[in-house]
Amino acid sequence: MGVERALMLALAFLAVASLPAAFALLFCADEIIDRVVCGWSEWRERRRERRTIARLDRAIEADALTRDIDLSEFDRTDRRPLEQLAADLRRLGGQRLGGNARSMVWHGAVLQAYDDRLRLACRALGITEHLAELTGVDQQIERIRVEGVLHAAGLTLPAARAGHRQRHR
């Protein structure tokens, strides 16, 4: 009987000692359940977003769009940020289109600076251009082609005529 009494005493002590934990579990059960449910729904939402992004990537073949871009070009310290190039192109393009009252030398310098920024933007995005190799009408046609390709890549540039929006597709 002594062993049974010791076992009963141990069980009673264990019950009294775990009573605060049982009360805490009882009072916090709704919080624990809420955390589990919220964690589960967040996990499902993240999973759904990843699956949607993967489907979109497959639908538009995103890898094919970025396959030819050399990402190490973006890490160079001497590289101008693409946002800066876009701002320069918009500024120079506006000057190029609106500078009718200026001298031919000024217009030529603005056009050369504009072409330089077009080449830098093309190099940053991995786009082939031939502006330096061409002259005259061929160079103007290449400039328009490059503007269209850059516009398709997301750079908004001034239109060929002042006051009109660019419509490259």
C-alpha cells in the first residue's frame, strides 16, 4: 500500500502543478487556434502567389525576354543607372525636338549626345544597335527603330514630333 500511496501523491502533485498550464491553455486556446489558422492561410496565400507568378512567367516566356541580358553589366561601378539614362534621353529628346531656333552646331551636339545615351541604354539592356555605323537617313531610321525597341522595353522617350505620345508596339 505504501507504493500506491506514493504514486497517488505523485499524480496529485503533478495535477496541481500542471493546473496553471491547463488554465492558460484553456484561456489562450482561441489565440493559439487563431495563430495556427492565420499561419495556415498566409502559407496558402504565398503558395498561391508563387504558383500565379510561375504561370505568368510561363505564359509570357519571361526567361526568353531576359536571356540575352548580361546581369553583370548592372554591377559595374562606372555604369550609369538606367533611370539616369532614361531621364537624359527624355531631356535630350525634348531639346532635339524643340530646338528649331538653335544653330546647326548646337543641334548636332544634342543629337550626338542623344545617340550616345541611346547606345548606353541599349548596352545596358542587351539590345543590338548600329547608330555609330550609319549616317544620314539610315541613321535616322536606326534611331527610330532603337527608340521603338527601348520603348517596348519600358523606357518612355519623346515622340518624333513635339506634343505627340510615342506609339511603338
